[in-house]
Amino acid sequence: MNQEYWVSIWARRRQDEVIRIPADYTIHADFLHYMDKSEAQAAFSELNALFQTIYGDIALNPGEYGMPLNPKSSHRVFSREFSDSGQAPYRPFVLLYNLLSLGEAYKTYKPPPKYLSGIDQNVKHPRFLFDKLSDYGFMFERNIVVTYPDSPNLLYLLKQLADKARNTDRIQDFLHCHFRLLQDDMQTATYGYGADVVADRVTDDEKEFVYALDETLIAMGFASKPYGGIECHGVAYYHSEKDMNTNKPYTYRLITRGMDFEVTDDNDKKMCLQLRIRKVSKCLDYLTSCPDSVKQIFTDYTDTGCAKRANGTCKHGISYEIENKQYWRCACCHTPFSVKPEIADIPHYIKLVELGEMK
């Protein structure tokens, strides 16, 4: 990966976002008019791999795809250039989404003239993208008729996914090649409102944790809703429906990956659990009986802090001491404590939050 440019960092993350395919999944009859389930699954697996390959190739050679080459050294996190670089890797698939979902379906897919006349406004540098997508087997002929000779089933399924995403306002799921687009009819999307927001995007071990924690917290009366971020997908848990609906702070939050853009996380397990703990002093006695995997939540690092800490005006950071060592955790953008979680430690997470949460 070319780590000199923000777009390469983002493209690698977009590659990670492509949804993992389970061993078996539901495919609605609407997608099976011209192929059986095994053929549809084979075409979807091929398509899923293609998405990963293209995002990965953008990360390696962004200039070949007309991507914005904004150096990391010149543009800070959250700058306009940083944000623009985040959207850029989607361009090849936004182009295909528009061409296919607005097009008519014959043996090929041809978009209406209205779209063609405004193509440069819809997607930046489309000529770069037509050339590059041709490298992967797509063919664009005669007023942009789209074909895919190597696998007609793949193009047919991609067309259906684009139509489904447009019908149900799920373009992000199209850009992530989400298998759940296939589970309902062409006008319906019943997923994406609970723990599956995270579970669909993580390893099998992490998935087991997601459902175990979700079952435990819901049984305790917690309410939940999707709660992502600038570059993660997440679900947040609140003490009650009232707290959730009145924008009270969440108590627990699961996210698909950490938020540190300066570090390339090549570890397969990226999921994090965030804990709302404000009064560390009330947790210390209990912490002595916890396993090391729990203790390290408090001791694995100390922040330097934000600019407001330097001038003494930070209202969100937490300072505490453990075994004669001082720690500082910044909490301006998210909770100060997070961990790559384990199922066996769920009772400890819950007890520590009960002891240390400021209500």
C-alpha cells in the first residue's frame, strides 16, 4: 500500500469494508429468475472478490485511477482533503451503480441519455475509470453499453444489486458488496437495525462476541441503535429507550474498527468495545480481581491529550493513577476506554461500567 497519500489509507479501509460472505445466506426469488441459488452464490462470490481487488489496487496505485493525491504530510485528519480522499475510492462503483441502476436491461445495460450527458458531474474523472474497469473485464461500447463477457451472471447480479440499492436507499451496501441486499425482495430491506450492523463486518470469533453481548444487554433492559462514525460501523447501547431517544450518552458501543488513521491495522481482528467509565477510582478495588485482559483496558497506554489539555480547558479527559503511575485518557470524540473484547470478560465489562459510569 502507498501510505504517502490519504486516498491509499482510505482505499485500504474501503477494502476492509467489503462484507464477509457467510457459508450460507438467503437469496430471495427475485434474484433467481435467470439462475439458480448456487449460480447466484458463485456470481456473488466472484463479485465480492472483484470489489476487494479494485479497492486494493486503488490503494497501491491511486494515480492510475484519477484519485486525489493529497499527501498525509500536508493535510491533517478531518481536513477537506482528508475527507475528499475518503470518498474517492468509491468512484468506480458509484459509476457502475449509476450506469446499471439507471440503465435498461437487455443482454447488455445501457443508461439513458440524461445520465450520459451529466456523467462528469456524477463521477469525477470517468474516463480514467472506464479505462481501469476495462482492465477487470467490463466493456463499455457505443454510448456506454456495459457488458461483462467473462461472466454474464456477474453483470446481471450487479445490475440487480444496483436496482435493489436504489429502490431501498442502500447505496452504501452496494459499495460494500453486502450479501444482505439479496435476502429480501427488490423493494424491501429489513436488515441493518441491530447487532448485525457490526456482526456482518467482523471475524467469526468477533461475531460470536457481538451476539453474546447484544443478548446480555438487551436482557438487562438496554436499548440499542446503529451508531457509526467517520470510518467505522457501530451499534450503541443505552440504559433505556428514553435515553436513546433523547440523545443521552451511550453506555456501551461496539465498532468495527479503531479510529486511529495514523496506524495501519493489519490485524484481522479490528473490532473494539467502548465503555462509558468516568470514575476510575470506583473501579480500582474490583480491578484487582480481574484477569490481565481486563486490567490492560486501564493500563495499556496513556494519551498525550488534546490541545485543550495543554491549556487546561479540557472538560472530557480523565486522569487517574494505578500502581503509582499516572494515566490520561482523552475523551473529546469518544469514550476514554476501549478494548478488543473477549466473551469471557463480558461480566467484567458490565461490572466496571456499573461501578465507574457517571449517571
